[in-house]
Amino acid sequence: MKFRSTSSSPSSSNTISTEPKRFSLRVALWLLDSPSLGHNPNVKHFAGRLLKQPARQGVVLAQRRLGQLMCRDCGSSRERRIGQDLLRQAARAGDQVARRELGLLED
């Protein structure tokens, strides 16, 4: 039988995998909410890249913010459709802001 050389508890490995997700989410939100940085298209692009992985992993806040960003600031219809899908996912998860945003887009 083979034994692992280091035994780690399940909770410690779980916190390691969630830390980068939380960090990138916090940085992206800080960038987007910053009055001096949030209007720069390059900053929005970078924040969108930071939000992409947490949104794929099902973080509702990341889905909503990336969906809003894609619907408002992207020029192509493909990216707007992806943004609407992200907003729908967040709304299905119970996010009221995403639900309201979808209502504004569909009117």
C-alpha cells in the first residue's frame, strides 16, 4: 500500500482552493467599484478576466457582476448574450439585483 507523505485535513485543502477564487473576486469588485479606476476600459477588461473563473464555478456575485459588465460594456451581440445567460444563472440562484437587471434588459 502507498501512503501519502503528508496528511492534510479536508478543510485545509478546501480553504486553499477557495482562496484564489475569493481573492480574484475581491480584487475585481474593488477595481470595478473604484471611482477612479472603474471607468477605464482596460480595467474593466482585466476585472472581467478576474471574474470569469469564479463565475464558472457558480459564485453568484461573480456571475451577476460579469453579466452586468458584459451586457453594458461589450460591443458584440455574442458577449451580450453570454452576459444575459450569466444574469439568468444568478437570478435563478436567488439574486434580486440580477433579476431586476434582466427585467431592465428585456423591456
